[in-house]
Amino acid sequence: MAKTTESSSKYNHLEQMSTLDLLTNINHEDATVPLAVAKAIPQIERSVDAIVGCIQQGGRLFYIGAGTSGRLGIVDASECPPTFGVPHGLINGIIAGGDTAIRKAVEFAEDSNEQGWLDLQAHAITNIDMVIGIAASGSTPYVIGAVKKCKENGIVTGCIVCNAESELARNVDFPIEVVVGPEFVTGSTRMKSGTAQKLVLNMLSTCSMIKTGRVRGNKMVDMQLSNNKLVDRGVKMIMDETHTDYATAEALLKQYGSVRKAVDAYQK
């Protein structure tokens, strides 16, 4: 089946467009992405429930990808500890080519069928963990090889792809297919496909954290207080929950070190 991610752009002679036309047309294409994500919500729902089940059993979540896809997984994983107070290592991002590839492309790193599984083994992956392969094309050997070995070893798998009926989707338990159509610049999947993957990752991690008790009401009560802005936010959360003044809430936060603990202690 032809890959829509590689299909020719609906636009041509881009170099002849004005800046305004370029921006308007990119924005027009970007506006279609949430609609494509909406169609995949039933698939996303099943994946969230699988992630929650994995975490509740003591397992970990791994994202694995190459290039833009790998970087997006790393971003999502790295933001979960400060946002939700979960341990580092609960949600992990792995990229073809290793940490060097986060900043600089590593040539041919995505072409190995074996390296993805080796990279997962370096994290002592077990059959209570879950692995989500991220690949716009759905055909990246590094990712496909990894999920195939996961299935052989009884590890639950999922994926986020932007082509229908891809090889990657056929080889996982919980596929998510967000078909966004041709890119504005032909084949540049860092654009609409990358945006779609980011939106789905936001949904997967946020919903999973909510369902495993890391949000109370609508607040990040377990967030890490790693800068003054977050400390101030924490104080205001405590004020909202306890109906105390700023000074009292600030003292509670300093005493207990987290919004959740401060609120719980005050309400007792």
C-alpha cells in the first residue's frame, strides 16, 4: 500500500510563494491534524488502558523511535517526572543512535533490525513492561525489529504511525494510526506527522498519569518544585484546596515538600 507520508504535497512551487502564503498554507495543513487524531481516539483509549494496567502491575513504559519520532518520545518521557512526580525510569524514551541522535542525526541508525531490541535489553526490559514504537512511516526497521522481539518475549506492544496498514501496526497489540495525509513539504514528517505524534503522546501520558492517581481535581499535586515559578504555583494550589492565605500555604509547602502532602496534612 502506498505511504501517504511519502505522497507528493498538495502544494507546488513553494519557493515562489510569499512568506504569508507559506505560513497560511502550513497553518491550513496543521489545522487538519487534530481531526485525524480524533478519528484514532478509540485506538488511543485502548492504548491508555494497556499502559495503566502495565503501570499498576509495577511495569514501565518505553517509547522507541528514530529521528523526529524518537525525539518526541524522549520529550514526553522526560517531562513526566517533573510534571507528575513519577520516578525517573517509569516512562522511558529510546532513540536510534543513542543520546547523540537527540541533537544530531546519526546516519543509518534506523536501518538496523537488531539494535532496537538490544537498546531495550540495556534497560533490563521484562514482560510486565510495555513498549510503544513511534514511526511516522510505520516501516522503520529499528522499531519493527524491536517490537517483534518484544512480542516473542511476551511484552505488550503498541505504536503510533501516520500511514494506514503499516508493517509496524500489524506487529503490535495496540496500534494507533493517525493518517494526516501528505506533508506540506513532500515527505517532511517532522511537520504534520510529528505534530500528530506529539498530540497522541500528550494524550497517552497525561491520561495514564491521571488514571494512576497523579492528578487531583485538575491539579498536578505531585509535580517537582524545581524552580520559583513551580513553587509559586504549588503555593497557589494549596491556597485553593485549603482556603488559607499565601503565607500559610507557603509554610505548608516548605514543611511537607509537596502539594499533595501539604494539603493532606492540613485537612487532617
